[in-house]
Amino acid sequence: MYLEMSGGDMDLAMNLIFGGGAPAATPAPKASDLPDWFGLVWPSDKKEIPDFWLQQDLKFSSEPAESFGIIQRKNGPCGLLAVVQAEIAVEVLKSGGTLSPSYVVSDAVLARALSAIINRCRPSESSACVLAEWDSADAKAFGKRVREVPVASSGLVAAVEARLPAFTGNGGAVLLLYSCVLSRSPAQLRADLRASATEPPLIVGKFFLCSFEMMSLLMRGNAQGNIGAFDPLAPDRRHDWKEDTGVGLISRSFEEQAGMPVCDRLTRPSLPVWIVHGGDHFTTLCAPSRPLLDAAGSAEFTLLHWNGLSPGRRFSQLRVEAPHGPRGPAPARHAATFFKPVPGEIDGVVQADPEDKKARPDQYATWRYEVVLAFDDPSVEGATRPADAPAPAVFAQGTPSAGPWRCTRCYAERFKTFNFSINPAGAESCTVCARPRSDAGWTIWLPFAELPKGWQESVLNRFAPKAITVLNCQWPGCRVAWEGEKPVM
């Protein structure tokens, strides 16, 4: 879990586990030496830039089999790199090109991609872009003090291409971010953050991770970071991104934590390019070529996924079968979805059969699952089920098995009592609550195919490889295959 949170960085994972200090950083300058917008980018209580950001360049892999992939040196800048990777895919697909892991990105394509990211940050069509250049006169100020070079939008691509050695050298990722901040203007950036009821900085936390505000700035040109389909301050108000850059975003973790879907513009991009948010790590997913993926109905297609951070660094070619097509638009209202359980419907999945898991690893659709059935519990409340809502599937308790059994009533109280015990075979009453088995109820076992659709999705989230759970967020019920090692998302 900690390796996943740290994007595969073992040192960072150990810091997370044991509470160690932040990774090495450059010496902190005096506050008076910092530009006034420094606190918009970096945590203001630190006044420092970690070396793993300053060492991050925008270079591609030297391996021929992955020459299309930007290498991530350490954890932290993954979001920015994913945006650059996605923007390059957009440039190639818009021009009718075909992508592959071995695609070689020319200077011209890279310059157009970086220019598109910077150019969209301008607060108005009449505004100039501002390119940041390192102040070579003061080596100690590397990463902190820059020269600001105004450039007309019409001349931006040429200006960026002339400066590609700086973007592909140490600190190139930071240089791009600074150019976006300055092109947006610090004043407008502060206004963006106020409008979305958030605070600086764009890079957040003890481990200097990319915020959704930063992702929004890079992806669409403003730092209003709500990616959800509803306004978090007014849940009945629909929300969507107006800007169409061709790039979408897939984030099951956001949807689970926020309790709302990602907005339509990001789930239904105009080009088959997505940034994948796997938790604390961003990666890139795209189709090799146009036309767009099927808008409705069954579809089969190939996708390329790139994770540039070791030890999971790899290009994966995914074969996706999406029998139900892509997900539909977000609902009109952000309605309550938890209803008081009906006695006999599934109230929870306890576990997958350990023997099935051992015999058929990752084949979660072939396993049996221990499920607990709901009973009439006065202490449980929920929203009133609408009259037109489909009735839940109800299962019979059935005949008691001869083996060990789990008490339904005790399982419902497990987080209060910390009782997770199983009654021995032959016990007529629960050894904990003393209820007769006929009154207490017991868990039953069901194969995956007999689980209702919602519980199949829940099982998928818990037991399927992460690549499948993430892609099912975009293409519900899809089947995903790949060769070699699992994709790391």
C-alpha cells in the first residue's frame, strides 16, 4: 500500500511508514530573495524545493521499445509529466499520426505540446505568454529565481523550441510549471484558487505531490481544481469543465472518496487520450490512432499505457473489450444512493474463497464469495428508496451448512466489538452473542456470476488487478488483457 502511495519509490514509502523527514532539498534561501509568487507553487512553510523536482527533466527514454515515454526520476512530478505525455499524444493524433511505444518524439512535436500547455494559461486572448528562464548569474538560486520573458502567442512555438535544452535539462519540469504560473499571472492564479474555495500552493504536502489545482492549470489553463460533476459546496449544482483540450481524466479513487463522478468533459474527451489518477500517482493512457472510440454500443480496442516511474516503469499495450461501451454522462442530480437494506439482500462481501484465490490468481470472476445478508436492524437508517427504483435482489438464507459458520448479527457489530470470529461446526448457537443459529443468521457463499451487478463492481474494486478496476470506471463491465507484467496505475 505504501509503495503504491509513493508511486513505487522505496525511500519515500519508508518515509511514509516511519514518519521520516521530507526528501533532500536544496538549501532554503532567505524569504526576501524569493519571488512573490513562490508560495503559490511551493508549500510556504518550507521555502525550499526538493531535489527530485529540480532534477526532473522532460527527456524521453533511451530504450527503443519505450522511446515515446518520458522518464520520471523520482516520485512527485508525475502529474505534470502525465500532462506533457498526454499533450504530445494529442499533437500526434490531431495530425493523423499513429502512436506506439517506439514512437520518436521530434523537437517540433515537443515544442508544440509544451506551447499548447503554456498558451492556454493566458488570462485573455490579448495577453502575452511568459516564459521562465533560469537566472544563470546566480547558481545558488537555481529553481528559485528566474527571468521572465514575454512572448507573443503567435511566436510561442518558435520561442519554446529554441529553449528546448532548458526544458529537457535539469529542472525542466519546474521551468514549465513556472512558465504556466507566470503566463496565467500570479494575480489571476490567486483569483482561480479563491473562486474554487481553495488555497495555495499548487504542489502540496510533506512529499511535494501534484494537486488537482495544478493539474487543472496545466490541463485547461486555470487553477480551479474541481474535477467532479457537481459543486462540492452546492451538491445539487451540476459542474463541468468548459475547456476541450482533447484530454480526459480517469480517477476511481476521486469518485470513491468524493462520492460523485468525474465531470463529463473529462470522462468523454474529444480525443482518445486520458490521464489516469491511480491514487497519488498519475500516468497516461491513449489510443494508438483516431478515429475516436465508439460512442455507444459494444467496442473492442487497443490502448497504450505509460508509467514512467521505476520499478513499475513500462509501456503496456492493453486489449479492451467493452461490451457496454463507454460510461454515460453524469446524472442530473447528486442524489443519495444509500437506502436502508431490505432483509435478504446482500449487505456486504466478507471475503473471497481462499482456495479459489490460490488456485486461480487474479481470476476473480471464477471465485466464490462469502456474503452477509441484511436483516431488519432498527439502528440502520438510509434514504427512502424511490418508487421507481428497481427492487434489490433478495437471497434465501437456505439450509445451514455442516461446517463452521459466521454469525450475521455479530458481523454487523464487528467494528464495535472487534469480534471477527467464526463459530465451530456443530454449534447450534453463536459462541459470542448466544443467539440460536436460526435467529442469528449466517453468511452464505455465492459464485461471482450470481452476485448483483453492484456487488460485482464492488468485488472487482477489491480483488481485480488495478488496471481493470481503473478502466472499468471508464468502460463499465469491460474486460482487459495484456502481455507480460501488470500495468502500474
